Amino acid sequence: MKVIITDEAFESLEDIVVFISNSSNESKALAVGTSLINLALTLDNMPLRGPIEVELMGEANEYRRLIFEHRYKVIYRLANNIVYVVRFFDTRQNPSKMKG
């Protein structure tokens, strides 16, 4: 299955990397960013392994998630045999930010 990381997802990933870089260090930030992308790309095999994201239930599409380091979510949806990664989310934020 093909995995597409959307522009919105890349923007949210950039926000995470900048935040880590400012609060920790640049090498940690780049390592987390790379790991999140690599995790997202594994969705080409077994894309249904992530549970449904309950914070996004009731939306027009069904969204799923993968968790990285107990702190970051890879939010994605499936359509026409394509996995669309729509957002990377730092769980230290208010969950309502996932919707917009």
C-alpha cells in the first residue's frame, strides 16, 4: 500500500521538531522527526494495525493512530488503498488541537 504524508502533516512535524530543538537539542529533534517519518512509512505494511483515534470519532473520515515514545501520534486515514498521514501530534497539547 502506498503512504502519502500530507503537507499538513509535514507542517505539524516541523512544529514538533522546532519545539524539541528549542527545549532540548537539535540532534534529539532531528532524531524524533526522522523516527516519526520512518514510523509513518511502515504503514505500507499492515495499515490497520493502529487503533481508531477516539479524539477524531465523528469526523467525516475514520482516523487511526500510531504512538511513538508515549508522546507523539501519527494520525492517518485510509482511502482507495492509500494511507494518508494527515498529522503528527505531540500529546502534551490539548487534544482539541488535533481537529484543526
